[in-house]
Amino acid sequence: MLKGLGGLGDMAKMMKAAQEMQGKMAELQEELARTVVVGEAGAGLVKARCTAKGEVTGLDIDASILVASEKEVVEDLILAAIHDAQAKAAARGASEMQKMAESMGLPADMKLPF
């Protein structure tokens, strides 16, 4: 198509590749927003759900720990479950980004998005 224009043909290829990458990144971001991970604390007494993008979407607290004298323990367990869920979300997101980079022929250690 652009063979007679020297380096412009390569530029067109690069622009097309960049657009494809942008589309794939948008798809991946949507997938991460739909993917749910669960973090736990207190041997499963408190569970936190969040998207793979790190947004907390819910909590499940076993009623047996809802004792007024244990308020601080419950608060700590809730925070620990949320942190666990967010750590799992970050790991999932990084893993999916790495898979996408490798599928596009980019170096495995390249950080996306740029």
C-alpha cells in the first residue's frame, strides 16, 4: 500500500500496532474490572471481595466474631482481608498484563501500561 513512500510504510505499521495494543489494553482493563478475587483473614472468618483492579465490592463476616469486646480484633481482621484481596488483585492484574505483553511479542518484564 505505501511501498513507494519509504519509511512511511513502517510508520503506518507502527501506528496500526499501537492502535491494536490500545484496544487490547482497553479490553484487558474491562476484564479486570469484571474479575473478582477474594481475600481472607482469621482463617476465613472475614472475607473481602474486590475486582482485579482493586475495588472492594463486598465483605463477608462470620457472625461468631461480632462480639462488642472484640471490636478491635474484628476491625483488624476486616482490614487484613481487604489488604489480602487487594494484594491478590494486584498480582492478578500484573499477571494478565504480562500475558498480554508476551502475546504481543514484547519483553516479559516490560511494564504495561507504559
